[in-house]
Amino acid sequence: MSRTVALVAMALALTASRARAQAQGPESHAPNVLSTVTVTAKAPSNTLFHRVWHMNEDRNQVIAMQQENRRLGWQLNAYDKQIVRLENRLATVKAEHDRKVDGITAIENETAETHRRRVELEERLKKIEGASVADASTAERQ
């Protein structure tokens, strides 16, 4: 098929160069009009050798495409496995992150509770100190 196309292209080039050589100049034809070109091509050969040759070319192309498909299939499988590994890793990292966030939240809650108890104890201590100072001043007056 490609040989036929090449022959047709060569025939076009030859006839176009002959037509230019036969033209007497730019006055010989109207502007924007191409000169007439005759295209001739040889019919493809139908010999047994020709058919076998092209069948072998076609077979080689099919084999090459099959190999390329297999290679792409293997590559796709490798990418799928990598996606599964990355998804598992992401799930692990997210779980670890959530565990750490829960731990931080628990520590913050404990800190807030400790701070609340400290404030409560300081207030009780102030009351007790106030009461003991009042008792001491009443004891001195007596």
C-alpha cells in the first residue's frame, strides 16, 4: 500500500515538472488556474510472493502491537499495585494522625481540668488563710 502511494507521488512530481517545462510562461494560462495534470499508477501486484510479503509485514505489525499491549498491561498492573500500596500507606498515616490528634485533645482536656482544680484550690487556700488571719486577730484581741 505504501509503495503504491510512493509511486503515485512520484508520478505526480514527474507530470508536474513536465507541465512546467511545457508551459511557455506566465502568459500561457490565466492566473489562479492550475495546469492539467495526468496521474498514472500501476495496479498492485497480485502475485503469490507479493501477497505473502505483505501478509508477513501485517503479521509483524500485529505481533509488535501485541507486545506493546502486553507491556502496557504489565505497566498498568504495576501502577495499580502502587496505587493500592499508596492508599494503604495513606490510611495508616491518617490513622496515626487521628491517634495523635486524639492524644493532644486528651492532654489539653487534662490540662484544663488541672488548671480548674488549681484555681479552685487557690481560692480555698485564700479562704482558709483569710479565716486563719481572722482567727489570729480575734485571738490577739482577747
